Amino acid sequence: MNTDDLEGGEDDGYNAQGNRKYSPVGAQDRAVLEMASMDPGSSATASQSPIRKVRARTQGRMDSDGKTPDVVGGDNGPHREHKLELFGFDSLVNILGLKSMTQEQVLAPSSPRDNEVVSITGGDPTPSGVKMGTMMGVFVPCLQSILGIIYYIRFSWIIGMGGIADSLLLVSLCGLCTFLTGLSLSAIATNGAMKGGGPYYLIGRALGPEVGVSIGLCFFLGNAVAAALYVLGAVETFLKALPSAGFFTETSTKVNGSLSKPIQTISTHDLQIYGLVVTVILCIIVFGGVKMINRVAPVFLIPVLLSVLCIFIGIFMAKKDDPDTGITGLSADSFKDNWDSMYQNTNSDGIPDRDGKVYWNFNALVGLFFPAVTGIMAGSNRSASLKDTQRSIPIGTLSATLVTTLLYLVSVFLFGAVANREKLLTDRLLTATIAWPFPVLIRVGIILSTLGAALQSLTGAPRLLAAIANDDILPVLNCFRVADTSEPHIATLFTTVICMGCVVIGNLDLITPTVTMFFLLCYSGVNLSCFLLDLLDAPSWRPRWKFHHWLLSLLGALLCVVIMFLISWLFTVVSLALASLIYYYVSIKGKAGDWGDGFKSAYFQLALRSLRSLGAKQVHPKNWYPIPLIFCRPWGKLPENVPCHPKLADFANCMKKKGRGMSIFVNILDGDYHECAEDAKEACKQLDTYINYKNCEGVAEIVVATNMTEGFRGIVQTMGLGNLKPNIVVVRYPEIWRRENLKEIPTRFVGIINDCIVANKAVVIVKGLDEWPNEYQRQYGSIDLYWIVRDGGLMLLLSQLLLTKESFESCKIQVFCIAEEDSDAECLKADVKKFLYDLRLQAEVIVITIKSWDVEGGSQQDDSIEAFNDARKRVASYLAELKEAAKREGTPLMADGKAVVVDEQQVEKFLYTTLKLNTTILRYSRMAAVVLVSLPPPPINHPAYCYMEYMDLLVGNVQRLLMVRGYRRDVVTLFT
């Protein structure tokens, strides 16, 4: 390969006197190659690409003999001959950016050791932003997202309602769900590089674009709704700390049916007003840019940690001599009283009330608490900003999950022992009540933590929506597409509108089940992705995170589904229905994309297992399916931009029952394979596009061969695998051969039939393909079968398959049998009727007797006789030419490149036979929708031209005709 001369400086690792030593290119070396244009797919063209050379140092380099290395000229000046020229431009040096012994400093892929993100496909290294490690990039965001509003203002109430025992079960159940999801997330995230989109990217690449988009959009909605949850939590805390800031009068309520001292509650209207204002302010901050948010985000964690510390200090310092407040300190009596659950009715604010309309049980508590363990995807959402995603995501995510789960478990014991049940159920801000030394600091910490979580949700949700739009799967989302370095402003506005709509609801307890369903749906998708990838165990499945198993992933997915139904079967059905509708919409309106998902791998392995289970033995007639091999352009008379006759796919669909079966569309390009390989690929794409356009289940294959005959012989011998090889060859009848005076067509046509007979393939020759109806053109009349020879029932089966199509369902079947003597007619008719009855086929049987070779009179017969006489004259003239040529050259009678033996009486007999059959078809089947007739095999040692004359005489004046020849096996059976 002619590449580039690197003019570098002196290399300390190079010994000019003896052994050659090579040292890796250091960061101080400035010699680089800049490839202006290169075709990565072809080394031949790449060597001619213009290459610009950057001179780093003026001092040249000498080889081991003290001489200047040989240089060769190029478009841009002399450059040194490359050491790896044999391998072309696609060597590992250029593909992977290896710093090799050629002393090149080429583009390197991003790695954990580098401080910049570099494309491996070309171009200069582009410095990226500050990379974050495990602590600030994954652990802190996950911890901040998990430890939020539920812990501060709902956790103590949950303990009071469910008791310590059920609360421990609740935390363990939810923590196990997120931990198993974290294991699955770690496995998938460490199986390759990650792009933007977080869980959507992982699920979509594992389960396909349809599943990825459906779950990704639900996850986007979950994040948008979660932002409203955090905003309402911050506002509620603020109004609780400053009741005078409310605009509306607060109410009192009853506790357990008896009027107690007034309990101040927050007005829903105040929540709505302040929530909308805060949402607008957060939206303005998000518009300011993600860099500012990332710089401020760690600051929000400090109040969270301080508040948790103050809560624990306050629990241990709680006074025991003031029981009127409900704070008992760490008391065994309180622990015992709070151990059991006390599920009851409450009002909409969660205050116990016998007349309340809301009844709480364990399932409802699961829906309320589960948002407190969500947030494990915060690290994966930042994958583009991590130094080492394959190390940071597993360690940071699982660490945050374990730390928060342990915190919740410890808090269950402490909150259950520090206050009585009435205090737990009525004081929504018990954490601020018991905190020490500054309860106000707790309220400020709660507000800042929830606002920080809301800010993260309003930042991540638009980017998730933009990532889905950038994949260009759904055209309806194109308005949300953004460039790689741009801010998703439109998606941010859309997310803000959704968040404001949820804020208007103004009730946390109504919002949290919705958030829970969307997050659980996403977690189940992650678990199913890992389960499928782990179970299939494809060669590309090599995650660095080794602590995973498909059973754990399956358990995690089932646990997610169980929790969804525990919370609310109605919300579960609605969320699954929404995801299913999105999936259906994407499958219909979305653009096709192949991301190498697990379903494709599953289909592949299932196909391999099915193929092995079929074995090499012949398929039983009950399980026989037609697998047609459609020969698209055997006569080469279609326009160059038309890959196949427009009606061939319609005919191929007629050979399948309810679309079951596979068709193989093949074409042959004449020429040298090395020269025509690219043309073959392009032709295959065009043919595949045609098949998809015609809604035909089939595959396209293009074969390059020196000639049509050799190419077809290779196809019939090698096409297919095992019992999935094509069993029927479909060819269009060459009606153009005489009109276009194409002398080679008879030889090619006879060769195709003979090759199929040798390869034990059935043959269907279609005449009148231009008039073949499509699925919307309904046909009337009959489907007539001229059953002359035993073909294994193929002709009968094809007629039944035609009846399953809408275009032929109004037709009836007529079976014509040919008897040579009158005495055989009745017996033959009875046998055929009994045979059709046993086959469950409904058809009218008609027996025709051929008494003599005399042609009856009439205008129709006169036309046939004229055609017969013309054919006989052409055959006689052709045979005379062969005899003259053989006499002149002194060789045996030769035709089609081989010796032939011609019996003129036999030729005339064959002409009479086809004439008689043609006149019979025209007499009985002139109004038939389609006619099927047994295909006579080419006579041995007869010229191909004579056989074409037989066929022309047979198909003359018949509009639609299928000539069928079976093979040495039955395709129908009489038995169950």
C-alpha cells in the first residue's frame, strides 16, 4: 500500500548500528497522517486516495545502514513505502489506530486511558468535555435520584401504616427488584460502547427498535412525571415550613373518628400555583445548558447528606419525657406497638379517617414507596460523560443501590422505635420534627434535594426523547431531532408541558403509581434484554461484568411484573396497553432498522435448531410446503432497472397457503465474479426491494456465472439448506423466442427442464404471466387440470392453493383425464373420484377419450391444423439444415453442441399429440380462469428446437397456462 511518509524526529528507541528496536509513539511525537479521503471498503482505491502530509520536524530518518529510506512518488510528493503494504489500507494500524512499528501516530479509539474521545473512522481527535469517574459520574447522581422526597415526607407514614414487619418486606422486595435490574444493567452496559439514550439505547439494541422505542417513550413519560413528583415534594415542604406563604385556607380533619386538635394541611391550589412557578424556573435553568447543571448538581448532594446525618442524630437524641408530642425516643414499647400493620381509610392527604375514601393496604404502599428506589439509570444516562463506562456503571449503580437499601432498612427500625403510630401517621414531616440541631436545615435540604432531582429529570427526559428521535425510527418525532452538540430545546419544552400537567393534579399519592408503572416497565425491559442475551449467548455477548445469569435476569423481570400487578392491575394494563400501542405504531409507521438485537439472534438459533430437527430425510407429505425457486430473468428481456417480472411475486404468493412458505427469487449475471461482484450486490438490493414492495415472503439471491446454463446448474445443486432447499422451479414461458428470433432460448429452456429433472426438482412453466391477476382482481369460471401423468399430486395441490386466494376463491376445479379407449373411461373416472374424495378435494371429473389421430373439422380445428402445418414445415427445414451441415462437415447429426438422433415419424407423432391436446384445451377450457397441464419431458436425443415447437403448439391461443411436472415423491397423502 502506498501510504504516507512520516517525517518524525529522532527516536531514542531506535538503534542504527545493529538490532532494530521500536518504541511506542509517545504523546510528544507530533508526526501524523491526515487521510483526506479514503474508501474503507477497498484497498485498491484507497491506495490512490490523496494524502496530505504534515511535517513535524525537519530532521530526516536513516535506516540501519545509515541511508535514507527509499521513497516513492505520490500525488502530494514523495513518501516512504509502507511496511504493511501487502495488507492494504484496511490493516489494523488504520482501523484500530494502533501505534505500530511504522512509527505512525494515527487516530485511536476512546479508551479508559485516554482523555479525549476520538472517532476510529477518520478525522482529527476532538477534545471532549471533562470526563467524570465512578463517584461523581454514577454514584452521586444515582444516590441523589434514589434518596429523595419519598424518604423525607412519606417513609415514616409508610411505617406507621404498614408496621415495621411489612415495611421491612416492602423495602426488601423493592430493593431486590432494583438490585437485580442493576445486575442486568451492568452486564449489558459492559458488553460494548454506549451512546446517548441510556436504557432506551440498551433495550433497543437488545430487543429491537420497536421494543426500544415503546419502552423508551414510556420511560421518558416516567421521567417527565417524576419531575412533577419532585416539584410537588419541594413545594409541599416549603409550604409546611412557611404556612403563611399559602394563599388558601388550610383545613382540619378527624383522627380515628374523634375530633383532635386541628391538623394543618396544605391546600391543593397552593401546590398547583407554586408548582407551576417552580417548574417554569427549572425549565429556564435547563435552557441555560447542561454544563451549568452538572456543575451545580454535586452541591445538591451536600444538603442531602447533612439532612440524613441530622435525622439520625435527632433519633438518638430524642427526648423520652415528652409523650404528648408523640416522640418516644428509641423505645422497645414503641417498636412493639409499631411492629404490626394498621391498614385503614384516609382522606386524600393521607390523614386517617374512618369516612375517608382511600383505603391503604400493602399493595398500595408498594406503589407509593417504589419511586424511592428508582434512579438507578441516572449513571447510564451519563454514559457519554464517563471516563470508563464499563467500570463506572456497574460499581456506581450497584453501590448506590446497596447503600440506599441499607439506609432504608435501618430507617425502618429507627423510625418504628422513635415515635408512636399516631405521630407516624399524622406528622408528614417527622424527619424535620426529630432532626437535630436545626430542623430548618432539614427542610432546606429536602427542598434542595428534590429540586435537584427534578432538575435532573427535566434534563435527562428531553435528551432521552431526542435520542429516540435521532435514531430516525418514528418520523413523527423528527421535530425533536437535534445535532450531537446542540441542546434539545423543543424536547425540553414538551417535557415541561407534561410536567406542568402533572403538577396541576397537585397530589403526590395520585402521581406516584404512574411513575412506578413507567419505571417498572423500563426495568423489566432491561431484565428481559439481559435474559435474552444471556440465554442466547451469542459470540458477541462478552460482558466484562461477570456477575450475571439468565435466571437472575428472568427473576428480576418477573419481579417487576409482579410488583406492577401488586400496585394496581388497572394501571398495569393501561401501561402495557400504551407500550403495546406504541410498539404497534412503530412496527407499522417506523422505519426498518437492524441493530443486531437479541430477537434476530433468537430467530437465527431457532432456525438452526429447526433445520437440524428436520434432518436430511424427506419431509412427510402432510408437512410438505412448496418452496418455489423463482427464476426472475431467464430470457433477459426486461428493462435494466426492472429486477423481476412484476407478476412473478403475485404468482409466488398464489403458491402459498395463508402466506406460509418461503420463495427464493434468483437471477444470474453473466460475467466474471471478481468484476461483477458489486453489480451483483446492487442487483440483489433491487430485487429485495421488489420482493418487499410486493409483500412476498421471500429472499433474493444473485449468482454470477460465466453463462446462464452453468449458473442455473449451480443454483439447483446448492441453493438452500437441508430440507429447506427449493423443491419447485418456476420459470416464465419464453413466448418471445420466435418473435425476437433468439436461437439460444430453446437450448436454455430445455437445459433448465433437464437440470430440474436430474436435480429432482418440480417444474412449473407459466404461460400468460402478463395477464396473471393480482390479489384485487377476482376471477370467475374454473381451474382446469389436464392430468395426464402421475406427478405425486402436485397439480392437485397447486389448484387447491389457488382456491385459498381471494382472486380465485370463486372458481371451481375441473379435472380432465385422458383415456385412450372408451372402455377405460368409466373405470378411470371412478378411480379418480375415489382418489379425490380421499384427498378431501372437491372437483368435477371429466374423462376425454382420444379415439384416433384424425383431426375433426371446424374453424377452430382449421386454425390448429394451420399452426400444425406451419410447425411441421419449420421442423422439416431445421432438420434439413442439420443434415446438410453434418454432411458438409462429415460429422454425425449435431444440435446444441451434441449428437442427436432424429426419428422424423416420432417428431410428427409428438406434433400430433400436442396438437390434439391443444385443441382439447381450447374446446373445453377456453373460458377457464387458469389451465394446468402436465409438462412433457424433453425427449432424449431430440434437438431443443423441436421441443420448443412442441411446446408452442401446446400452449397456442391459451391465455393462462401452467405446465407442471412433479418429481419422484408424493406431496399429498390419503391418510390422517
